[in-house]
Amino acid sequence: MATCSISSDSTEEINDPGAAPYGNFMNYYTFNPPENRLSLIPSTLLQDLGYSDDHGTTLILDVGCNSGDLSVAFYKHLVKEPVCGEESDRSKVHLLGFDLDEALIQRAQQTNPLPSSISFIPLDITTDTNQLQDYLNQRSCSRFHLSLCLAVTMWVHLNHGDSGLLQLISRLASLSQHLLLEAQPWKCYRSAARRLRKLGRSDFDHFKMLKIRGDIAEHAREHLERHCGMELIRSFGSTAWDRKLLLFRRK
């Protein structure tokens, strides 16, 4: 789940499944398939949140979408294919996925089975949110109705420090009516740093200076509720990788 700028000398290392310092694993969904999350999320989620057939346009954002496999699977999980003779909900629900890795986005675009409902763009959210605001403005919406931030927070945290993590969370809160968050636990940080060292690379620049440690999901919840006007409304449990899936709503 890549979310911050990639240097040119990291291209070859990204092909190693243990060496993606920005989360831009080339074969991510071979070792963490979409079903690991979808099995925890009800297919009625949009309806449960009040986005029914008469709601009008519903916009979903997938942050750090990688090659788009989960974006497409998530969309199909929530928005069923129309039965013959019925109007398709897929004309009303649109998903935008973005990733900073242009090669992954190109793959997502080329394999996208629903181009009229799902789109993918290259974007680094740590430096640019104008494209997201433009997307909303073009559709006469002030926010995305549901944003997904799954296995992204650690990579921003490691590459941009505590301030980068909090800025990411604040930006997503400002853009979202609902936010589905999966934050990697601290043990994943140690594993990521260890993989880099095994490759002969130094630690992430910010790793040893991070003050936000321990229960990262709890830190994120506190920031969202205290500073971003959001509240936790549901936990869908933990994935097979022991990561909590938390759903927040704008108050």
C-alpha cells in the first residue's frame, strides 16, 4: 500500500516481497488476499450507513490501493451485479483508488473490470490532495461517503514521522463522512525495519525517533475523536494478521 514518494534506486528492491520501504509490494494480494478483510465486512455496509438506493451518488475512496485487487473486490462485495431487468446500483456508486506507485496504478487500470464505476489515479497524499478535492467538486460532493485506509498508516509513519501520520489521519477525516481504518500494529514496524536491515539497508529515517508507539490503532482513534470530529461506531474485529478494522463516522 504505497503512499509516499519513491526514489529511483528502489525499483529493483520493490520486487522482493520483503523489501518495499513504501508499502508498494508488487504482489501484495498473493500473500494478503482481499478475502482476509472482506470476510469481516458485511455486504450490506453501504445500506447500514444510510447509503440506500434513493441516496443518490455514493463515493468511495481507497487510499494506497496498490494494484486495485481489493478495490474491485470491495466494490463487488458491497455493490451487487444487477439482476436482469433491474436498475444497476453500479451507476450510482463510484470508487476512486489511488497509489503513488505508477506501475501499480497502471496495472490496476489495465485490469479494471468496471471502468465506468471504478477509477484509479497515481497520487501521493502526503503532498497533494487537490486531485481528490477536484474529484469531489466534479461530482458536487463535499466528502467521500466512505474512505478505506487499510494497511497504509505504518508506511506514512515510518517515512514521514509522527507528524506525517497525524497529518494523514487528519486529511482523511476532512475528506470523509465515514472512514474504515486498518492500522498496522507496532510489531509490524519492527518487522519492516528488520527486513530492511537484512537487505543491508539502514533503518527507516524516522523509526528510532517515533514517539507514537504501542497500540497504533488506539492512537489513531484518539486523534480522530479529539481533533478530527469523528467517532468510532463499529469494530469489525481483527484480520488474520491481527489488525483491527475500525469504522469511524463524522459527528
